[in-house]
Amino acid sequence: MTAASSPTTGPGPRPVAVVTGASQGLGLALARALAREGFALVLDARRADRLDSAVTALAADSPGTTLTGIAGDVTDPAHRSALAEAAASLGAVRVLVNNASTLGASPLPSLREIEPDVLRRILDVNLVAPLALAQALDTELAPGAAIVNITSDAAVEPYAGWGGYGASKSGLEHASRILAEERPDLRVLVVDPGDMRTEMHQHAFPGEDISDRPEPEASVAGLVTLILGEQPSGRYEARAVAVPAGGGS
């Protein structure tokens, strides 16, 4: 575990957000924005070295923020319990962002070629783990808390080679709709950030130039607007969300 903490400033406790896959890309960009909005953060990533660097950078960028980084695999029940315990120690959780994902293999295999074990791993990371983490945090979620499940247009469009990933995100979207029906006390937001210039996107297109894709920050303002707003449960495209004047980070 990596922790960098400072005394909470201002009246009352800080709202708590849990963000998975937060050591780089969209997760890190969103964590930075939430820190600037006054959230205490519990961050997850598989690689401890990258998570340590992310926590250090966030602490320097937002010195008043309480940060806890816990390295591990979201498919591990013990790791999910550690995230829930860390969040509970900070207060009621206002936001859970299920951002951690895997493509499974690169180059992307066709459904005819994909190994069953690879498919199981994709489903475990992208579908089972987000639901299981929501379960682990259930008693810590504040009324009206937002569960933000990051999805992709691959969940609704049939791209060749994207069968494993697309199926997992499609399953996550439908499970999110059901969760929204079962939990009207929460906001279950399924958010497509669009194509981004990230390591995972590069792995989807090995050897190709993806410099024309926007940086993850291009999707953050819409995500923050959704998190801080009162939009109902549903599916959203981050870059299509109307951002208030001066809003976003």
C-alpha cells in the first residue's frame, strides 16, 4: 500500500472516491480531476511502481488531498476487500469508478482464435470484478452515490477482433442497467470515454500510429460533470456531456 495523506481542510470530511486502473491513462487523469474537486481518493492499479509514481504526482499536484494507493488485481477478492476497508476508513464513498480493464491479448484475436482462458480473464476483469467491487463497497456507499462503469463503443458495435473485449463491456452495460433497476438509491452511470491515446489503445493497434487520438483529459470534463451532477442512471458519452461554463478539470 502507498499512502500520502494531509490533514483534511474545510468543514466536514472530504467525499471519498475509489478509482481502479488509476496509475495511468484515463484513471490517472480522472483521479487528478477528482482530487482538485476535493475528493479523498483510494486508487488501484496492478503495477505497484506505476501506482507509487501516480500517488506521488497527485500529492504534489493537490497537496491538500488524502490519497491511498493499493496495488493489486481487481479480480482478487482480498484486494477488493482492502480497497473497501481503505475507503471505509476515510468515510462514506460518494463515487466508485470501475475503470480497470484488459484487452486480453495483443494483437486482438478473432473469436475463432481466442483462447478460452484469455476470454475468461477478460470477462473476469471487465465484467465480474466491477460488480464484485460494488458488492464489496455496498455498505460504504453513501445515498445517491455514483457507480461509474467505463465502457466502450465496442460494447455496441461489432468490430472484428474485439469480440472478447466487446462482449465483456456489453455484459457490463446490461448488468449496469439491471443494477440501476435494483438500486434506485444509487446512480449507475455507464460512460464511454471514446478513443484515447492510451497504452491499452496502443496495444489494440500494435505498431500503428495513434497520435491522432485525443489524450484522456479530453474525456475528463464530461466524466466530472456526470459525477458531480444529478444525471440519472444511464449510458453517456463523456465528450457529448454538456460541461458547465468553467466546469471540468
